[in-house]
Amino acid sequence: MSKKIIIIGAGISGLATGCYAAMNDYDPVIFEAHNRPGGLCTSWHRKGFTFDFCIHNLAGSGDVKLRKIWDELGALKDLKIINREVFVRVEDSKGNALNIYTDVKKLKEHLKMISPEDQDVIENYLNAAHSLLSADFFAMDMDGISSKLKIIPKAFSIIKWGKINLEDYSHRFKNDFLRKAFSHVQYNMNGSQIPMFAHLIFMAGFEVGDMGWPKYGSLEFSKKIENRFLELGGELNYKSEVERIILENNLAIGVVLRDGSTHYGDIVVSAADGHRTIYEMLEGKYTNNFIDSYYQSFDESQEFGINVFIGVDMNLSHEPHAIALLLDEKIELEGVSRDSLYLELFDSATGLVPEGHSIIKVVTQGNYDYWKNLDSDKEKYNEEKKIVYEKILNTLKQRFPTIEDKIKIFDVTTPVTVERYTHNFHGGQPWPAKEGEMKIMFRGLSKTLPGLDNFYMVGQWAGAMVGLPNAALTGRNLIKDLCKKDGKKFQTTEK
């Protein structure tokens, strides 16, 4: 008789776990609080526009080793992959523009045209990206420890470029504009917090034709995996929020739903938020100092915390997909001055908007406490969201002078929005560990919990690493480990 695996959450990690479980003759049952798949990997529709929340660049979208995962999960079946010429353009109001081309040769020529005197710094930057072509970092977890051992020859480069952040490297340029612009090239995140290594593996990915974007966006991507799970015979229960994990003699034996119903299984897997799992569903009974210290180190200010979506009657297909705007006049949001904004533009080729229309998505940092304090008064909360929208719109008018008369609809999300719909701790994603980074890289943060058997965690929180590949791979690797434990050969099929 097949072992029954109860899976909490139908995000990418939960769906992936379920798919691989079904492929290997387990009996997977997923309980999901929401009414749709994907978790954070989602989109929503408003008046003919689809606002996409998640995917920026998808590792494994090209002809690389990691593609096998998405093929096994059916995630990209019949989906066109859009590969963009420019990863991001960083521009100021004076007409200066830095285009981070996905073609390294073209990028090198562009950088040298901007600043011939910086040839050595440019060569060093792009040679470093080229040196990582064979590292295949995103597929590092595919074959367990053996995959990780394969990156040892690149250890020197990883350590070297892991110690230098984008802001540090920007100071090496002699050209004033490059010194200012370069630290904004990775989604306009805080350059002092982003290691050069993170940016370099993106550039290496672009060079081999990876890191594209699936047409129709995040929800369609999630639905493809949902369909695969159901076709494999899995059971998926929506609007079924798990409140508690049932324990017996330090064994996880089932779950209690919000409606009071109980469901039992041989194994319980949480693909849900880590904090909610450990400290609420399990009441903090199975933890240690390492796990506790990680969750206590949360930074209330989050990258990608605020998202403003604006649907416009404008064809912006001539613009780069992503723009980091360096502002002459700072914009104050949440009482904090910002000197830049990050934009993502979606035209009709993405499948998200009608012909001749576009979406401008503006992403910036958001503070959970700021919005949580407002949330107790819905009128004030919604008023503040509108203020954020209006301030951002006023800034955008300098870049797109006709935008105000072309707006069809807008929407604003905050960390509280994410908390409400996904139950993620403070509406955020995992953050870089302040200590024990190598331990987490090789063993994860909480794939199992001390003193608790028949229980596992998968997803970004289990590994304390962000990204869809990490989410899917933790599920795949768990089922692989269970097969080994049960004396079965791990098997996969592709769709």
C-alpha cells in the first residue's frame, strides 16, 4: 500500500513535491488555504490587464541542465519563452543610460563606448561572468552533494566575488555615471547588500541562453504544474487552511484544518511559510538556536515590498523591459526618501495586456511594520496606498509625459497584502542569513526539525534561499531521499 504524504501548501514547492511523490508511487494530498495554485508565484486579472507578481527571470528556461526539472513538472509546456535583449537599463534625467545587454559581447562594447578609460574594470567584470559559465549554480541541488562538489573548482571565484558587493564594484569605475549607475543593475536592489557573485551568475545564465520569461506569466506557470499534479493522480484541496500539525510521540501523523477536520498520513510535508509552520502549526516545540536566531534576524524593510501596477493605453514595446530610474528629486514613501525606482514594462507580446496596451510595474522597498500599523484602520491603509500610487505617478510623468491621460487601472500591494493572501511571515521572503551561510548552502535551514520524525519542510524557507528553482528542487530532492529510505529507485517522467 502506498504511503500517504500530506503536503501543506500548493505553492511551487508543494506542487513539485506532490508531482514527484506521485511519480514514485506515493499518495500525495495537498491542502491549500487559497483558491488557486502558486503561492507567491501568482498573477491576477483586472479589467483586461493581468498583473504579474513573481517571475522576473526564470533559471532553467533555456537549454540548460535545470530545464529538466521544469520539463518533468510540465511547467513550460506550450509556453513561449521570451528572451530579452536588455536585462535592465539604468538611466538618469540627463540622457545617460547604461544598458545591461544579455549578450556579453554587446555589453562590453556598450560599456567601453560609455567609458573607454574603464577598460580594465569592464574586462574584469565580464571575464568573471564568463568564468562562471560552466558552474551551473542554479542546478547545484539537482544531484545532491555530488552537484555541489562540482562547483568546488569555482570556489575561488565564488568566494572572491561573494565578498564584493555591487556598490563596492561601482566605485572602481572612473566614469561618474557608471559609478552611480552600476550598483542598481540587479533589480535596483540595495547594491551594498547584493554580492557581485549573484549578478555574475545571472550574466553567465544570459550568455548560455537562459534566464528568460515564460509568456503569460506566473499564474499560468503555476497552473501548468497544478495540471501536471492532477494528471499524475494527486489530490488537491483548496480553501483548506491547515492550522495545526497532529503529533504523537514526536511523530507527525496528520493535520487539523481551520474547519476542525482532521486528516492523517504517513508523512507530513510543509511547503508553507517557515515561521508559521515552526512557531504556529508546531507551536515552537521543535526548533534550535540556529533556527530561532535566523527568524529573529528579520529586517522589516523588504526588497520588492511595494508593487504598484499601472495599466495604460500605451504601446511601450519599444522600451526595455526593465528600467532603473535614477531620480533628481527624491521620492518619499513610508516616510523614507528614495533616490531611484525600478520599473518593469509588459506589452502585448507577454500575453498580459490587450494589443496596444502595456503595464508599468513599479517595485520598491516596503516596511511591514509601517503597513501593519495602518492596517487596523482600513480607510487609512487604503488612503496611504493611494498616496504611494500618486507619488509614483508624479515621478513617472517625468519619464512618460502622456501617461496620466492613458491610465486604465492601477493596483498597489504591500507586505500586508502578501501576508493576507499567502500567510508569509511579515509578508516577506527568506532573507540572507547573518551567520552560517555555508551550512545553509549545503544543508538548508530547516528541511527537518530537531526531535520530530515523519516531518519535512520544502521550499524557500526550508533552504533559506529564494527562487523558483530552489522551491522546486527541495521537493524533488525530498522525494528522492524518501525513495532511498524506502528502498525504491527514484524515477521521473517528462511531459
